Amino acid sequence: MKSIVSDSYSVHFDKTAFEALNSHLSSQDYSSIFILVDENTHELCLPQFMSEITVDYNFEIIEIESGEVNKTIETCIGVWEALSELGADRKSLLINLGGGVLTDLGGFVASTFKRGINFINVPTTLLSMVDASVGGKTGIDLGPLKNQIGVINQP
Ligand SMILES: NC(=O)c1ccc[n+]([C@@H]2O[C@H](COP(=O)([O-])OP(=O)(O)OC[C@H]3O[C@@H](n4cnc5c(N)ncnc54)[C@H](O)[C@@H]3O)[C@@H](O)[C@H]2O)c1
């Protein structure tokens, strides 16, 4: 499948995605790289993801609890605090490895941490592959109000 390249970001598929990711990581000067996972993508997706990474970086893993019920400001605060404690700065990168909840929340966290750091979505559910991970809609829920808080910011 051919990559889709737009002015602000690109979408890569299959093995090409890992080639593009490795090439991107080795061409950038990120101060640190964080991978956001939930307990399911930590167990089921992270091992395969890491096995495809060929660049020499010390990746830090941040885990949140899965589910729409956790797409909240409280979860964001936990991730912002983890980033701060682990020394993230404006040149850090956040890789969101998960479904739509995780890419929505991770995109919002990255877009607001220190006024915005780069993020890459690696979608692991069908819905996040075809919809949530592209288009730049990031955000969280406010009580029962879905996607009430957020920003548009491209990965
Ligand atoms: N930003 C957008 O444009 C956009 C578009 C559509 C939907 N969304 C959002 O997407 C969210 C729904 O996304 P979703 O359907 O991916 O749900 P989800 O992110 O809650 O994932 C569903 C479950 O699957 C698990 N999971 C993820 N990847 C897995 C894998 N490879 N194997 C096994 N389990 C896995 C997750 O841990 C979770 O428990 C909603 O919050 C919705 O608002 C956003």
C-alpha cells in the first residue's frame, strides 16, 4: 500500500510504516521518546512494535488504563506528570500506540504539554486505523460529554 503524503503529515502502511518510522527517528534530533500504551497494547502490541525499531533510543513507556471511561483530564494529568518526572522537554516525542481512546488522549496530551510536542500515532484497532489516528482531532471527554475538550493538531 502506498504512503499518503500531505503537507503537514504522512500516513504509512504495513512494513513501510516501520521503515518510515525508523527513518524519521534517525533523521530527527529528539531529546527523548515516550511511548504511550494501555495495559492491552502494552502486552499485545508493544513487543512487536519494539522488535521493528532499529534506531538506538532509550524509549520510556507510559501506561494508562484502557477504555472510554479513562479518556479524562485525570488521565491526562497522570501522563503530563509522568512526562515531567521523566524529563520530557519541548524536543521530546510522544508515540501513541493504541486505539482511538489512546490516540485521541495522547494527541491532546502532546499538543498541550509545554505548549506542544511532536506526536506519532500508531493505531492498533481498525477504528483508529481508518479514522481516529488521522485528521488531527485530539481530545478527551468531560463527564458524559464525549470529546468536549480538545484541539485540532496534526500528528
Ligand atoms: N479523533 C477522531 O477523529 C476519532 C474518530 C473516531 C473515533 N474516535 C474515538 O476513538 C475512540 C474509540 O476507539 P476504539 O474503537 O479504537 O476503542 P479503544 O481505543 O477504547 O480500544 C478498544 C479496546 O481495544 C484494546 N486494544 C487496542 N488495540 C488492541 C489490539 N491490537 N489487540 C487487542 N486489544 C486492543 C484497547 O486497550 C481497548 O480495551 C472513541 O473515544 C472515539 O471518540 C476519534
